[in-house]
Amino acid sequence: MYDFEYHKPGAIDDAVKALGADAEAKALAGGMTFIPVLKQRLAKPSAVVDLAGLGLTGIRREGNALVIKAMTTHREVAMSSEVASAIPALAELASNIGDRQVRYRGTIGGSLANNDPSACYPSAVLALGATIVTSRRRIAAADYFQGMFTTALEPDELITEVSFPIPEKAAYAKFPNPASRYAMVGVFVAKTAAGARVAVTGAGNDGVFRHAAMEAALDQSFTADALKDVTTPESLMNGDIHAGTAYRAHLVGVMARRAVMACK
Amino acid sequence: MNDMSNPVIIKGGIGDSPKRTEDHRFLSGKGRYTDDINRPGQAYAYFKRSDVAHGVIKSIDTTAAAAMPGVVAIYTGEDIAKAGIGGVPCGWQLHSKDGSPMVEPPHPILAQGKVRYVGDAIAMVIAETTEQAKDAAEALVIDIETLPAVSEMRAATAPGAALVHDAAAGNICFDWHIGDKAAVDAAFATAFKIAKIDVVNNRLIPNPMEPRAAIGDFDQSSGEHTLYTTSQNPHVIRLLMGAFVLQIPEHKLRVVAPDVGGGFGAKIFHYIEEAAVTWAAAKLNRPVKWTCERGEAFITDAHGRDHITHAELAMAEDGKFLGLRVNTMANMGAYLSTFAPSVPTYLSATLLAGVYTTPAIYGEVKAIFTNTVPVDAYRGAGRPETTFLLERLVDVAAKEMGMDRVAIRRRNFIPIDAYPYQTPVALMYDSGNHEATLARCMEIADWNGFEARRAAAAQRGKLRGIGMSTYLEACGIAPSAVAGALGARAGLYEVANVRVHPTGSVTVFTGTHSHGQGHETTFAQLVADQLGVPFESVEVVHGDTAKIPFGMGTYGSRSLAVGGSAMVKAMDKIIAKGKKIAAHLMEAAVDDIEFKDGKFTVTGTDKSKSFAEIAITAYVPHNYPIEEVEPGLDETAFYDPKNFTYPGGCHICEVEIDPETGVVQLIAFTAVDDIGRVINPMIVHGQVHGGVTQGIGQALLEHAIYDETGQLLSGSLMDYTMPRADNIVNIHVGTESTMCTHNPLGAKGVGEVGAIGSPPAVINAVVDALRDYGVTHVDMPATAQKIWSIINAGINAGAPRMAAE
Ligand SMILES: Cc1cc2nc3c(=O)[nH]c(=O)nc-3n(C[C@H](O)[C@H](O)[C@H](O)COP(=O)(O)OP(=O)(O)OC[C@H]3O[C@@H](n4cnc5c(N)ncnc54)[C@H](O)[C@@H]3O)c2cc1C
């Protein structure tokens, strides 16, 4: 890793300032993605701004929304009774991210800021129509994800919390990449006040996306059977050594049906 | 000495399962690995490696890099050439069918003229810290003209393919054969039916938990060089590096291989980094340390397997095998690694008889250079390749004949009364009982109850399959004269020095090396049992050429069969000497002294002396036969095996396939192996568990994949699938032993059986699960995508497909 300045501010404003003052500065959350990148010399930040001192952890219920602060770890989400009663699918999703070490360090903010095309959380955020709350604004999920590893965030903008409207029921079905165990195909299905929502991660060639055809079918009948004949265009799929586009397109259907069956 | 067939198990002796002595140190973080060693004033080396698979080095400008902070020295291939340093040698020479020697291109320790694979070392940068060395490496100005690359054997042997080495026309290293072609042709002419198969033995990346590391050190006052390295065989490294690369005589070169965190073959070989740091340390008069990173290990540790084979089996009307014809291409990678030529040939094709009486066998092997990491022995080395081929072919043959898979095996087994059995491909098997391991394994696995389980699985929408492999392998390498005749450039005996101390405790110095196998425990049990001393008073020392007389190290499941036999020989000498001392003390004839349970007794009397009394007498020789017997009790033995050893057995695997996703779920795995004498059953179980897990990894998960430009696509653990706990099941392990007839222990070896026997059992189960789809073969790894494609193709075709893959 290259040398860098290390800052650990105690207030969000100071963190934003530190990031704004230096175009090459980067935020550090759990470090599960960022530290390996540094170790492999794939990034050369001049300064690293550690977000651990900003008091950004915690989970709360706010009316019909579940609000999770950015530095909340996957383990905290997985173990939270608040999450389990409001959106059990989210706790389930978090409990299957990476391994124990990753879940103890990795954060929801870090995952969403990174927007890895095979990360799990983006599908939940998109399917549930969550709002990303940042140091300067509120961003709707639909506007937030902008393709692989790309988001609406400005370089000096921090995610502070994520607000999830509580659905009627929801479930996440993940087919893990055999090697990395990230989502090779992950489908988050929710029955919400606004209708059925289906978001797919891991599979798309442009990152997380909503599956309009499946949503339409589920609006007719929220059953696995309703999805039987819904296909996913191969042209939208990513292909790699683990799964070609045809297999991924097929798995989107399988995982979506399994998610519908698991909804609670 | 205790009778080894004695079923009485002494605490800490043969047959007992004391906890492993070494584990406390390993599990409490107190292991001392190469990277834990730091020498005063040490500098750090970083290797700048090629990121293209094939290219001409036009120029390397080190000026800017040399001026970077902390840089001590930068060396390139040119400096190495100027210093007159040789390349790393190949330890095995083969000859082609036409008698010509294999093409053996030089393998310089830093690339000269050309780079030949992604990972080929271009320059060694030495600095005060690793980070500084990396900074400087980035400042190197390297101009490489990229050439077309060949990463796959079919591409490498296509007309007009780019040449990895100009000296190897068609990229062929050698074109070798074994067996009697005419006899095989004659057998095929009379065949009732012929079974055919094409198999790919997937390329693997070993991934021991501890990455490689090396520290070069030089003592200016004595002129002694020391290399600390992650090696399975320090004496072999001393020999190869000292004699062939750096021209340092043995008495000025010490090689230390301390605790080593797994090897699996990848740490047998002499690697360029070892020579580079040893040379640089002397040149700079300063210790130089290099520690490999995981990503670097993927592109520098020798890979395993990577064979493509076509085979045909001729059968008589009753299902008897008449003749076997096998044609293999074996990937050598870009350079010949230490034992690479032996793997597809003498460690593989010589086993084509398997456990069957096939009277005529002919095998051909073409070794191919490609622009990939060198390929060499990996747990099983050649035997998993042949076993996979044979055991798949036998299943195909059963189908071809309309015979039951078990029945066709039984029909062709080498019967127990045919031992010793001379195969048509050089080897003479000494012992085995294939019916016993088969019957026991079928019983534990409830083979006969399978169809009911399959039907129950079908109710749940799952495809259930069962598969077996009845295998035999050759290990305990090897009789030196035989190995030499076959091309080995070294002897393959083993050495033990048994040092009895004055108070009766014992230190055993062994030329084998433990890197996870538990030798410190097993060997201590052997010595405790034979000398009748407590297990706790035996210390096992390995891994240092300054302490151990000599040795060939650990690979090919040889440590107990060869190294343990050397210990028995050394202990025989100790006991013979002890008898003379005892005879003197008890005023009896030497012939009247017997040694048993740690006591020297005058036969037929109650007069006896304990082992400790004899030891103290040997070192305090006041009342002593000093005219005839030297003081001291310290003996060394070299043991050269009389034959290979032949472990074998039966593995049965049961799987379920989810037809919707193609996921193969392991349901049960049973291994019943004949490994000869068992010293520590717990360690044996552990070895089988580990080997089977690696075999399951090969069968279902692992695959090193290069793209056509020679970039490794599965270049990290994010893309290369190692088996994890949830990929395997509880493995039932049983042993049904016949004794090796030609070594004093009766031991055959257990290190590799798991990895050898298991892959075809898994794939036979997968093929069986897909039987309704008309599938006859599935290549490894049987990934979910591959299985889904097979099922999906069947569904889309509207009818079961005839063959897949
Ligand atoms: C072995 C392994 C397995 C994994 N498996 C999975 C999996 O199955 N599913 C899955 O979804 N993920 C997986 N991950 C990723 C994991 O979820 C990480 O938590 C996530 O990628 C990054 O979170 P982090 O808190 O570690 O962020 P960091 O690595 O610290 O940061 C990541 C990026 O986000 C930026 N950032 C961090 N926090 C903020 C913020 N609040 N505002 C703005 N920018 C910010 C950083 O600057 C950096 O660019 C895995 C990771 C590993 C190492």
C-alpha cells in the first residue's frame, strides 16, 4: 500500500471538509473492500478519512420506515430484533454476506457507496424503494445506482443513513458465486404499498436493476407460479467464467421464484 | 524389538492415536515459519514480474528505480547472465519414442531475452522495506514487445502456433510411450466391444495455506551460505541449487526448511526465488528476504494436472478387459519444473493397469510447452490423472457392455492369489485385496440400498446418483536404481539418524519433512514402540541440512514407507549394539540376549537390563566391552526401497443434483483404503479427510482458467474455488490393510490416496445422477453451470442427450 495521511474526524462536517479539501482523499468504513484495494496498490489516496468516529451506527424505527445508519455493520443488521420484526428479509440478507469477519467489519454504507455489481444490499435498497440519506441530501434508490461501481454520490458526500419503507412482505434469494460467495445472482422481492417490486443484483451487465416483467406478473398474482413464464433477456446479463449470460438469465427466474415462496 | 504384527497397542506406540505433538505449537500461534524468521540487517526483495504471457524484452532501464529511497540493489536477467549463474535444473530426464532426449530449455532465475508466462520474473528489486522495493519496481522502465501466446495445449500444437521455446518444435517437449503397441492392436482386433472416452484432467492451483518465502543469508567469516525456505525437501534444494545454479559446495551451503504450512507438492520444487535471494545475500553481504503474496502465488507456484486424454478399452464378450490404448497430452507450462516430466509418464502411465488384469496396454504421452505457469506434481502427481481416466472408462465400459458397474470391476480385478502381480506397464504390485476394500466400502455406503434413496430423492425433485472408484496407486518413491533407469537424476532412498542420549531419551533426525502430516507424532510413536521408550521422550527433528545427515524429503507419500523404514534400520543397529553391551554387563553370549518391551533379557532367565541402563553405559563406558564396541549409541541408516508401495482401495460417493440450478450437493462419501501398516489411526483419518477434500475440490470446484492471451482468469480466491466446509460432507473412513511385503514396516503410504481415489467416485456419481439424460461423461469440475447446461440441453432437445461435454 502507498503512504497516505490518516484522519479520524469526530464530526460529519469535519469528515466532509477533509474529503472536500483534497480530491485524492477517500473515506474508510469497514475497510473490507477498501483495504484490499490499498494493499494491492490499486488506489493511491493522499488521505484516508476514517468514518468510525462519527457516531454513525444504529438502527431505529421511524414511522413506517426502518432507518439504518451508514456505519452499522452487517452483523448488527443480521442480529437486530428491530430489523427482524420490521424487514426480516434484510436481516437474512445481511446474515449471508461474506464470512464472519466481513460481517463484523463491513458496513451498509460502505456496501452501498461501493455499489459492487454483485453486492447484496443494492437489491434490497432498490426493491424496497429506500432512500439514501447523505451529508447533503436525500437520494431515491432509483436515482442512486448508476451502473457498476457508480453512484450518485459526489466525492465529498457521505452516506449517513438509509431509510427503508417497511413492506408487506419480502425475501432475498441469493445464488452465491462459488468462489467469492458474493451474489452471482441475487433477487430481492417485495410486496409493497406501491405494488410488487423485484430487484436483481449480481446478474446484470450494468449493475443492480428492477425486473419490470416480473413485477407486472406479480402484481397480477403474487405467487411463484406467476413467474413461471417470465424470462429475462440474456442481453442484460453479465457473463464470466462462473456463469454465462444464459445461465444467469435462467437463475434470475429460479431465484425470483424461490424468493416469492420465501416471502414473509 | 516389538513384533509389529502384535495387536497389543502400547500407549503412544504403533496403533495408538495420541494427539499430535506439533499441534499445540501450530494452534497457539507458536509455529515458526520462514516468514517468522528475521535476520539482522535484512533487506527485502520484490520480484517484478511479467504481466504479458509472451514477449521479447527489448530493454530494461533501472536508472530511475535505482535512485528511489531505500533501494539497495536491482538485478535483471542480464546481471544474472554476467554473474555466470545457471538456470534452475530439471530433476528428471525423459526420452522420446525415437530415443532423442526431451527438449530441456534453460530456465534462468530472471528472464533473459524473453518472458514466457504471466508471472515470469523480470527483475529483483532489493530495498530496506518491501514497500520501498515495490515503489522502485514501479519506476522500472521495461519495454516488452508482446508476442502471440499459447495458453492451451490444442492451440499450442496447432500448425503455425507461436513457439514458447525456439528449440521445441511444435511446442513439444517430448513424445513418449510405454507398453506393447502390437499386443494392444492385436487385442483390439479380437474385441467384442470397445469403450472410448475423452477426458480433461482440469488444471489446479495448489494453494497451501502458507505462501512461499525465502531468506538468503551469508556469513562472511565462514563463507557459509544459508537459505531459509518453505520447502518439502531441503536437501534436494541444497543439491539442485548448490550444484546446478550457484556452484556452492554442500559444506558451505545450509538449507533450512522450518515449520512449513502445507505443501501438497507445490513446495517440492526448486524455485528461482530461492537461488536469487541466496545469491544476492552473498553479493550484498546482507540477508535478503522474500515473502510471496497470495496473488503472486497464483502465478508462480507450480500448478497441477492439466492433461487431455483419449482412451479406448477393448473387451471380450464376458466383459474381460483385453487391451487398453491411451493417448495423453500433458501441459508442462512455460519451463520444465523440477519433476514435471515424470508426472504424466512414470508416475501416471505406469499405473494404467489399475486394479485390473488388462493384459495389453499401450500409453503415449506428449508433453507440451505453453505460455503458462510451470506445471508439476500436485498431491497425487500423475496417479489422480490415471485413476480418473481408468475409473471413468470402466463405468463407460460397463454401460457399453450392459453390465453392472460393480460386476465389471469384479470380473477384472487382479485376484488376491495373483500377487505379486507384474503389470504390462513396468510395475510389479506386491500386495492388495481389492475385493476386501470394495466389499467393506459398499457395506458402509449401503450401495445396495441406493435405488430406494434415489426414488425418495426424485420425490423431492432431486436427481440422486452414486459412484465408485476402485483404485490403486504407486508411492513410497522409489527404488533408486529403478528411478534412475526411468530418468530420475537423484537417488530416492531416505535417511534416519537415531540418537539415543545418555539418559535414554531419543532424538530422531529424519531426511523427510513434515508440513502438516504430523511426523513429529507418527515417527515418535514408531520409535517409542520399537525401542520401548515413552512416546514423550522421543524428539523428531527435520528440515535442516546442518542437523540431518541427508535426505530426499517428503512427497509421493514416502515418509513412513521409506523414511520410517530408514528409522527401523537405524534402530536395528541401535538394538544390535545394545545387545553387545547388555551381554557384557550380564556376562552372557550376545546371541542369548533378546530385546523386547524396552528390555534386554538373557533368554530363559529373569536377568535383564533396561534400555536406559544400556544407554547410560554406552556413554559412561566404565564397565564396557571397549575393545570390541565403540562408546555411544547413535546410528544412521540409509534405506533404499526395494519397490514402490501400492496403496489402493475403494471410494464411494453419493450426490444429489438440483435440476433447476445444476448444483451438485454431496450427500455421502466413504473411503476404504488399504494403506498397509497404520501407525496413528487418527492421523491416517486426517490425511484421508484432507486428500478426499482436495479430490472433491478437483471434481466439483477447482479450475485454473487461462484466456487465449495467457492471462490467468482464475487468478485469486475470488475466482478460484477452493473447497470449503459446506462443500463437503462427513467422510466415512475405513481401512482394510494388506501389508507391504518389501519394507520392514509393511507401510504403504496414506498422504495422497484421498486425492487419487476420490475424483472419479464423485464424477461417476454425477454421471449416474444424470443417467436419464443419457449422459456418459462430465468433465471436472462439475460446476452448477456445466450441469445445468447438460440438463438444459437435454430439455431443449426434447429428448435425453447422448453425451455431454
Ligand atoms: C471475503 C468477502 C466476501 C464478501 N461477500 C459479500 C457478499 O456476499 N455480499 C455483499 O454484498 N458484499 C460482500 N462483501 C463486501 C462487504 O459487504 C463490504 O462490507 C463492502 O464491500 C464494503 O463495506 P465496508 O464497510 O467494508 O467499506 P470500505 O471497504 O471501507 O469502503 C468501500 C468504499 O465505500 C466508500 N465508503 C464507505 N463508507 C462510506 C460512506 N458512509 N459514505 C460514502 N462513501 C463511503 C469508501 O470510500 C470506499 O470507496 C464481501 C467482502 C469480502 C472481503
